[in-house]
Amino acid sequence: MADPEAAAPDPVVHLEPLGVDIPVPRALSLMEAAEAAGWRWPTVCQGTAICTRCWIEVDPADADALSPMRPDEREALDRVRWRGDPVAGERLACQVHVRRDVTVFKRFVTRRADTDTDT
């Protein structure tokens, strides 16, 4: 039997405060999809869950819109951001896969200069 999720359209992330929508193919992390769409996402480690500069905020009520947190993501957030006190709704864009449409908050995402500005 075919997987109904595979036939569904890609989920869309509404990115605030920019107010842009980014389609996120299920095979890509949020950061990978944004970069493929022409956005520069803050990072130092280039998506290896080390620097945590790609952290995002999502309403905790929408946590199910994102893939479950893996141990390496939890360890990085605890080491650099949380320091023992987890913050509900904080995730790493380099690690999350999007399951359904959701709004996330992330400052300092910018349009790459080499891309069309109509998106």
C-alpha cells in the first residue's frame, strides 16, 4: 500500500519575522530547504548540530509539526543554549524535518545575493 504522506504536497514553513513561506521537501532539513530556496541561514558548523546558531522557535503546541528530537540535537542545545533547562519550542533548523505546515521564528535569515528576490 502506498504511503499517503509520500503523495502529499511538501509542507510549508512560514518564517517570521520575514513573513516568507518556504516549501520543505520531506527529505531535507528545514535549513537545507531554506538554503536550496535561496535563503542564507545562520550557521557556523554547516548543519552538524554543533554550533546551534541555526536554532528556531516554534510554538510548543506545534511541536508535532517537526520530527522528533534526536540525541545529538538535544546535547547541542543543552550544551550551548539551555545549560540544563530545556526551552520548549527551541529546535535546530539543521536537524528538523517538517511534517506539516508550521510557523517558525528565526532572526537573521537573509536572502542570498545570487538569487531572485521574488520568492
